[in-house]
Amino acid sequence: METFLDLGRQPLSNGFLAADQFQDEYFFDLKACFNTDTCMVSLEKFVDSSKMFNENYHYHASKSQTMIDHFASAASDIKELFNSVPTVLEIGSNDGIFIKNFDPGHSYCVEPCSNFAELTNSMGYKTYDDWWNVETSRKIVDEIGKVDVVYSASCMCHIPDVENAFVAVSNILRDGGLFVFQDPTAYNMILNNSYDQIYDEHAHIFSVLSLSKILNRCGLQIVNVTPLDVHGGSNRIYACKSGTPAPVVNRMIESERSIGLHKSDTYHRFADNVRKSREDLIQLLSELKSDGKKIISYGATSKSTVVFNYCSIGPDIIDYISDTTEVKQNKFLPGVHIPIVPQPPSIDDSVDYAFLGAWNYLDEISNKENVFLSRGGKFITHVPRVRVIGE
Ligand code: TMP
């Protein structure tokens, strides 16, 4: 294991809090390392999962239309692969954004955040309020038998003992069944300099290279890969107990090797770029602020928790963050304590610049904020480099 990046003292990225909770706030040292054997990028130290994923989990996937459309299309692609209605188990079902596209009679969920487990249970989907591991897989197989499809979005990378999670998938998948999972990629992180993919919940950042090695040890084989735009660049991986990989699998591994994802030097260079990004962002925001500009942030994302804490950017620079998620509103961003307000239909006329905390929804946000943009309002992003968009 080689540590390559130190993002400093960080709070829980989704630990939005009220002012009377500031004193008890939890912090940890956020560092990323590279495994020279598996080529996996992981956190140097994992944060205890129950601190992050519990009944207070703040991230509601259904708050973005882009994601609603995305999961409807994922579900329809999966249905097309089967002649009859498949039995589906979703791991990490959040607010039901994916599973609601399937018939409750044949679909099951596993979700350790009990606020969401209750919600999908109430929608008619039998939901196990458990951590996904070998023990849980045995319990579920005893109750419902093996399934045709295991699906998981932005969840496998959250599991510290990911090998155990993959073995658990292998246990519950019937022979000939399909494991489909999608998570952000190291490839896009390196190309976009999007260091804010590294946070407490992302125990690992996957590459096809690293996954092919690890899945093989767990009795699974990658048979297909689809690159996706969501979450700043993700891969949807299709794996089976046995099968022939489509040519794209090796092509993806070759592209990953061509940018050096198999070499630790690549990650050290990335860390240099990350430090430069921090300097540039502090400089840009400080200059705008000294010129009397009003700057807000758009989307109280876990990614922006990382950026603002790493760069020590607080409410003296960013007046507020707007977000559509009710449970985040009227709270504060973890660590640097920038206030979060409900998102108005259009950015307030007094605002000059909006930092894109949710930079991965640039198209959706630009469409919504055409009034802001046409009156000369500007977006700021740090991806792939710090810049005012359109300048
Ligand atoms: P994500 O990047 O982890 O999906 O989080 C996106 C966050 O941004 C989520 O809290 C919802 C918020 N958001 C807005 O407030 N307005 C928007 O227009 C979009 C697309 C997202």
C-alpha cells in the first residue's frame, strides 16, 4: 500500500448538522493509497460504516431528475436481457430510485440506512435493513433463494471489505445470473483531477483493472463494461460466475493502463495536481471576494464537503449553499459550517458567482439556471481545473 494523497482533517461528508451539534462533530484524517498488487485505490483508514450509513442518511438519490431518468433506463436495459421477469436484489437501494422500476413481487432490497429501508418496505419491496456481507447473503438465500440479478449503484465502493461483499454476491447469484454494479472510476478521477471523489464513504475508487483481479478471486468474472456519465464518470460492470468477456473489457483495461492506472507514479502526479487545484481555487475565490463579488455554492454535495474542508473555504467566502434536499436545508455543511438553504427556482439576483458543488450535473443545472446565466451570472468549478465557466 502506498499513500499518495493527504486531504487533511475532514468531517463526515454527508454529516450535515445543526449549530448546536458543532461541538461534537466527528473528524478523521482523509488519505488515499494505492495497492501495488491489485491496483486498487482505497482510503488509508476506513471510517466506521455505522457513523455514515444510519437512519439519518442525508443523500436522497431521487433529488436529481438526471438520476431518476438514469435508473429508469438502467432498469429497462436489464429487463431486456431476460425473457421472463427476473428476480432482482438491489444492494444499497437508497430511496427506491432504481427498484421502483421493477415489480415488488420479484424484487428485494438490502439497505443499512433504516430511514430508506423503511421507505422501500412501505413501497412494497421487501427490504433487509442489514450490511451487505456473506452472513447477510446466507440469510437472504435461506429466505428467498438465489436471484437472477444483483444490482448495486454507488454502494460496492462504500464497503471496506469489498472482497467479502463480492463473495456474498457470488453466494446469492444463481448460475447464469448477472451481477450489475456501477461506481465512480479512478480513470475519470485522474483525468478530471476530481479529488473530491475521495471521501469517507468511498472506501475504494474502482478501475476495471483492479476489479478484474478482485472479482476473479471471488468466483466472478467481468463480462461487459459500460462507461457512464453519472457521478462524474462511472463504469457499469456486468459480472457472471462464468462467461466470455466482451472485447470492450480488455479495451477498457488497456485505456486505463495507457494513463498509468497500474503505476504508483500516476497517483503521486495526481496528488501534485490536487495541491495545485487547491491553491488555484483559494486564489480565485479570494480575488473575487476582494472585488466585492457575492459567491454561493450550488448543491450541498459530499464532494463539496471535501473541497471546502481541504481548501479551508468557509462562510466568509461562500455566503450559502443551496440544495433541493429537504433534510439538508437549514443545516450547515460539515466541517466548515457554510449554511445550507432551500434552492429557489432561480439563483437570487444579487449573486455573481455560483461554485458548482454538484459539478457532475452541469447540464441539468445550466438548463435550470438560464436566467442567472443570461443576466451575466457565472459558474465556477474546479473540474478538470479551477475556472470560471465560459471565460
Ligand atoms: P450527488 O452529486 O451526490 O448526486 O449530489 C447532488 C446534490 O446536489 C444533492 O444534494 C441534490 C443537489 N442538487 C441540487 O440542489 N440542485 C440540482 O439542480 C441538482 C441536479 C442537484
